[in-house]
Amino acid sequence: MNIKQVFLKFYQILHQEKINEWGIIDKQDFPNLNFDPFYLETKKLGIPLEIMTSIHLYATKKLIKFKTINEKSSNDKKLQKIDQITLAIMFFNPLNYTAFNWRRKLLLARKINLKKELKINKICLTKDPKRSELWIFRKWMILNFILNNPNDLDLQQFILKELNLSGYCSEIYPRNYHSWTYRNWISKHLSIPNLIHQELNQNMKNWIQSHVSDYSGMNHRQSIINWVFLQENSSLETKNAILIDEINLNHNLLIQFPEHESLWHHRKFLFLKFLNINQIQFNQFLIENQSVSKNFDKDTIAIYIEKDIFNQKEFIHLDKVIQNEIVLVDYCQNLINNSQFQNSKADLPISYLIWVSQFVVLKMKDLNLIGFDEILKLINKKMEKFPNPKIYWNSFTFEKK
Amino acid sequence: MKIISAILFRWPSDEKTPKVLAKVFDVSSFGFFQRSTVKQWAVFFSSTIIERTKTSQRQSVAENDYICHAFVRYDGLSGAAICDKEYPSRVAFSFVNKIMDDFASKYSKVWDKENQKFDTTDLESDLEKFQDPKSVDKLTKIQKELDETKIIIRDTIESALERGEKLDTLIDRSEILSNSSKQFYRTAKKQNQCCIIL
């Protein structure tokens, strides 16, 4: 087969066959496989390295000749050639912006099919999930054609499929900045009930539980929560319900995996959010020395919130919140200390507790609530068991009133 | 959190290098065309670590995003599981213990004899079960304290190598890795990138 035939066959395969993944193959490693000149089986397209370079070279040379063509005035035959050429270049060298821009022009002039283009983009992403140009092109297509004409297809279903794509790319390449930003952008186009149900409860819950130290997932949850809270029609009750679910999830993960820093950072965000959206009450005399309980009850967090019947407002009992945090930190720190697998993250729970106490004292000063001493005494008692963090403790300063 | 591979070796004290008895993989989280390279690398990593683990010793060696948990038993039966960094080490070692005990009892008189092909269906089902550490943790908590053997924890393969040994030479001489894997490792190192497979 000469190079032109290979090039045309490549175009034909992409348009006619069902493919869900492609990759580059070194022929030496697979002496038993059938190359014709491509390997195509069970929807996987394998392209030998030599063929890839020759197609790419051929296509780039040809593209230069089409410099002066205008997509609106040319005949269809020439445009079809450009379609073939730019497709090959886009596949093998996404850095070639000329090819991308040509494809944009062809799409705008309706010379190539949008759905096919989205599928091809998806195939490219399976091999290069980190290529920003591919993600940008995808976003451009969706912005210009789909979000503007929502009547053509079921928008919510379409977005859910896009979320699956982003999830797949994040799985192949962890902490993939582009796929997470894309996920962030597109999930905000879901309707709010769908967003909460699908994103927070269905899709991402499993992800969080199986990727405990991947902070990108938690960051995504945080931005979804922030976005939902910004919507005007969300009541305090729904906000608190979402937060409590999230806190419970975080809680359950922490007692299994206390040495993962990302979980503690996520908890800081949740703690801040919880205090910021609710009014706070603090009962000094309710601070008691609670014994460490190993049975964590989901409903204990719910009792922090109480409704003020006269003013129809909800407020939280800060003292109970702090007590729960202390109990959690105590449990986690003991888990870490008693494990055979000691490492440098051993002080994470205690550092979290210090952060809590610093923040809480500042907040109480802001609201003119009294009771710093009680909190500090209680925390101090717990700290005595864990000698190391005295280093952090020294940095803690506050003014006694 | 996932387990990538579980490999059992035979390594009696009178032999130079450990021999693979049975191996199972779960490479579903890798791209289709990377899977064979990943499997090769898993076998290479596991056998390199087992070779540098003393009898009745446990070792956990990390390399990039993965950790190899290895255990060499007193009688030469050894097991190595490669997991990612999130998979809890305690459960990983319980997994290695379990597959070794099951294998030894199933093939008690046979595993230390010369080359045989062993059935891997039990290994595969155990690997699948243990991919969810939460569900198996209740079983393994009964076995809370792994016997008194201290576990050596290392941050890189290099720290597990003996003095004078270099990872580059080991890779070059390896019979397990194909030419393209070796080439890939060399170019990735030159460009100062971390290997995408690892």
C-alpha cells in the first residue's frame, strides 16, 4: 500500500468503523497480530509508529498547499480533501492549530457533521487525555452548537454522557487538570436537582470513596456545593442537608483512612461552610469532658442544628460541633499511632484540631461569644496525650478577654 | 484504590533468582494499548523486590504512584502485590498472606517442584474481591496483628537495591521487559519525565 492509500484508508476507518479507543503500537512487540496496515479489533484501533509518522508527514505537506483556500467559496471536493488532511493532523499532532482552525471553519460552514466530530474528538481523548487543545475544541463545539440550540437533543442526557467521558479521562490520568475543569464547567449546565443527585450523590460518591487521596475530586465537590449555594432558590434547609450528607461521608472516610491529607483539607472547607451559612450559638456550660465513643451516630450531627421557633431561623450549637471534632480527631490519631505503618502524616488529625480551635476562637471573638477558655482547656487535655504537636501549639496565639 | 497485580514466586534458598509460579493482573484502569507494558513492568518490579527481600521478611517499596508489597516465606514461597498508594497496606499484606496460604494448601506437595502451569481462577477471584478493601476489611480485622515480622518501608526502588546496583542496568539486562519498554524507559529518563506507565 502506498502512502496515499494508507492515508485514505485511515479516513475511511474513522468514519465507518466503531472505535472507542486508539493507541500507538510498536510492531516488534506484537508479532502475532494482523496489521492491515492498522490493527482494528474489538473497537480498538492500533496504529504502528512508522505509519503514524508517514501519514502525519504526508498530511502536513499537503496542508501547506491549501493556504489560500476560503471555505465559503471553494468547491466541495477541495473541502473534502482538507477534511481528510486536517483530521489526520489533529489525530497525530494536536499542537497544529491550523488544522483545528480549519475544522472549526468547516463546522461553521456545515461541511462536516458535528456529532461525528464529537465522536472523533472522544477517540483522540482516549489516547491523550491531557491534551488541552482537544478539550478546548470540544468545549468550543458544545458552546457554539449545542448550548445554543438545546431543542435538538436531550441536553441533560448529553451532559451526563460528557461527565462520563471526563470521569474516564480522570481515571486514566489522575489529577487531570483539563478533564476536571471541563467537568466543572459542564456540570454547571445541569439542572440543579439533577446536579445534586447525579454529581454529588451518584457519580462522584463512588469516585471519592475509591480515590481517597485525590484532592481533585473533593475540590470538584466543593465547587459544586458553592455553585448550588449561590443559586437564589436554595433554602437554608437544603443547604444544611447537602452539607450534613457531605460531612457524614467525609466522616466515614476519615475513620477508615485517617492518614490521607486531602480528606482533612476537605473537612476544613466543610467546617467553614457550615459555620458561615448558619447562625451560631455557644453554650459555655455545655462543654463537658466527653469520653471517647467509638460508635459514631449519623444523627449526632443533625442535633447541632436547632430551629429558633420565634424567629424561624436555624442555628448551630458550636460547642457540640467542637466536641464532635475532638472525638473524631482523638479516634483518628489513635488509629494512626497504633498502626504498624507509621509515616510523616502522623500529625494530621492534631493539626486539623489546632486549625479548628484557632478558627473557632477568632469567630467567637467576631460574634462576641465568650468561652474561649473552655474550648482551650478541653483541647489542651487531648493534646497532652500527643506530645509531638507542641511545635504547632506554640504558633497558636490569641488574646484572653 | 486498586490492586494492579498479584504474583506468586518460588524461591528456595539454593536458587539464584525467584521463579514465577502464578500471576494475575487487573489492568482495566490503563489504556488498552498500555496493558501489556504494564503487565511486564509489574512482573519486573515484583521480581526485583522479591529478590531483594530476605527470608521471613516483609517489604513495601514505593515507586512513583505504586507500591509493591512483598513477603518471602521461610520455605521459599513468596508473594508480591502491586497496589496504588491509596490501598491500605495492612489489607494488602493480608491479601498476600491469604493468596499464599491458599496456594500452598492447594498445591502443597507440588509447588516447589520444577516448572508447572498452575490454575489461576482462585487467584483471580481473590484479586477481584480484594479490590474493595472496605468489604474485606471486616474479615482481615480478625487477623489484626500480622505476626511479629517488622515491615520494611522504602520510598524508591533504588533504596531497595544493593550497593553498586543501578536500576538502569537491571532494566537493560532484564528478560522480562520487551525492547520497546526498555526504550521507553530510556527516553523518558532522558527527557526527565516520569514514566507514564508507572
